[in-house]
Amino acid sequence: MSETHDVLIVGGGLVGASLAIALDRLGLRVGLVEATPGGVMPAVFDQRNLSFAGATVNALTALGVMAKLRTPAGAIRRIHVSRQGDFGRTVLDAADYGRQAFGQVVVARDFGEALEARLCELRGLTRYRPARFIALGDASPESRSLRIADESGEHELSARLLVAADGTRSAMRDALGIQAGEHDYLQTLFVARMRAAQAPDGTAYERFGAHGPTALLPRGDRHFGVVHGVAREQADAVAAEGEVAWLQRIQEAFGWRVGRFLATGERSAYPIVKVVAERVVDARAVVLGNAAQTLHPIGAQGFNLGLRDALTLAELVEQAEDPGAAAVLDAYAERRREDRRRTLEFSDSLARITGNASPLLRPLRSLGLMAADNSQALQSMLVGGAMGFRGEVPALCREIAP
């Protein structure tokens, strides 16, 4: 097998699949290398709760993905931020900004099924699955090649533009010789669906503590999506807790704003490590999504940032005769610089400041929460970032979802 593509995407997760859908309307020969076979959801499409910023909802609606969701999304109409042991809090209300919601909460598996339904409708897409990237091949001024392995053996593919969307531990990024810096937050996040005495009312809660955040996201099924951070050395003990102890843990960390927690679903655990690629382009190659930057999930910025990577690339490819030309890649790197920098700084600063148990920081944090709750200018800045409007926003993100 020897195939040539205009764009070849390695990685069929959230961002890789979204990019394939965004490119479909351009009439290009697009290839998608996926690790999982047909009929099997990638591991990333689990029971995690994805918080889609308003810009993300706009884009996925325009791409026909949101209409494929089988279960209703949960609207985020308010954002409530506080820290255990500190006074003050910040509350943002979408109605104050003339909006119905800041974004929506979608279960990762539901989103994966919606993406798969859209991928099956694409006519210009060639899917290689199950297949894995082995190595980069020869390069020429017009294209780059790579080798993949599938059930029938090894094969070579080439493309005018290669896209590495193969996740945090990206083999493509390593093969391109792109270094990545890491910071281990020494935290593990537990994710679960939980039912409380009060059903979700559209409020997303972010409650910070000494060892990490506890977030409650309003799902569309009258349950909350709970994200709870603990110190890494406590992770095994927390994973072993029974349901009663786990419910009590969340009650103590979060408080009683939604009443008593009554029941929980299965828990999943994820160690949190920030990984940031030192650059996002190479000769006829782009690194995006988690392969370019894996963030602390505090503030729910990761997928939203990765989708803006993908949509910016699709927008530039649409305007170019050669999708892998140096001018296209230089423009991509420049356009993504501000959004990437500001989002990384926001996520990292929030994780470090809110997780620092020093009593010296307590009055500063409290004053900061009070200032944010009383400053229209500061709130507007926070809202713009939370909704995904940083830097030069892709056109699809700016469209208003119905």
C-alpha cells in the first residue's frame, strides 16, 4: 500500500477527528491514522465530562457534530468559584452578558459517538484503522512520508502536510525531534458521575482546596460530573474507598451547596502532568492538541484550546494552494501564539496559586476572589477566556450557535 494525501492526521481522538471533519468541506485528500479498530471507541472517549466553551459549541454546531449527540448536553449558565478556607467567591452569570450559557457539558463517550457518526459521513476521508505510527520516512520539497503498521503489515504513506494529533506522549512529536517540557503537579484527578439532593440548575462549581480542585459540572441527565483532585501519594487510598467514604470525601471537599451527595458512578483516575512542546511546526508538519500542549484540567481549557488549534489550521489550509507550505506553517505558529501562551499561563497560574496551602497567600486569594466578583472589567476578561475568545479566534468559533 502506498497512498498520497493532501493532509494526513495521526491520531483519531477528540482533536484529530474534529480536524478531519473541519477539512472535509475543502475537497482535499485527507487520511486519518487511528489506533482503534472500527466499532471500538478510543480510550479517551470515556465517562469524563467535557466542558465545551461557547466558542467550541459554536464550531461543533457548525460542523454538524452537536446535532449527533444522543443525550442532551448540560448548559453552563453560571460559574461559581471559591476556595476552601478562604473568604470571598466569584460568581459569573451568562445572563449578565446577554447570553443563555457560557458553554455546555458533554460526556466524552457521547462526544466520541457523535464524532464517529460525522466521520462516517465524510466522503473525502481515508481511515487507517487499527494502525499505529512507526517512523517518519523520506522527505522531499513537496511532501513527507511516514510508515504505519496495521493487521496486514507495514506500509508507507505520504502527504503534503502531516499532522501529529496523537496525544500527550506523542510518538510523532518525538520523531520530528520536537522537545517538550514537563511539570508534574503531583496530583491525581478522580472523575465520576454523581447524584445530589438538588439537581443541576446550570451552575458549574469550581471549589479549590490545598491538594487540588473539586469541580461540579451540570450534566444534561440531572447528575453532576464531579472532578476531584488529590495529592498523588493519596491516590491509591482514594481509589480504594468504598462508595460511602467517597461520597463523604466529596461532601467535605465541596460543601452543601447542592445538598447531600446521594450516589456515585464508577470512578476514573488521571495523574496530572503538564507537557508543552517547544514548537508546534516542522517541515511540512504540525503538532496540535494534547501533542502540542497538555494542560492541568483546571478551568477546562485543554480540549477547547486543542480544537482552536485544529480549526485555525483548517482555516489556513483552506486559503492555501499547498497545505504544507512553509508560509502556511509560519502563519499557523504565529496565529496560535497568543491564545496558546495566555491559556497556558491562565491554567498553570490558577493551578499553582489555588493549590498553594501557604497561609500567607490566603488573604491575597480571598481579595482576588472578591475583586473578581465586583469588577466588571475583570469579569469580562475572565468570561472571554472561559468562552474561548482569546487571540485571533477561528471563524467557526465566532459563529453563533442556534
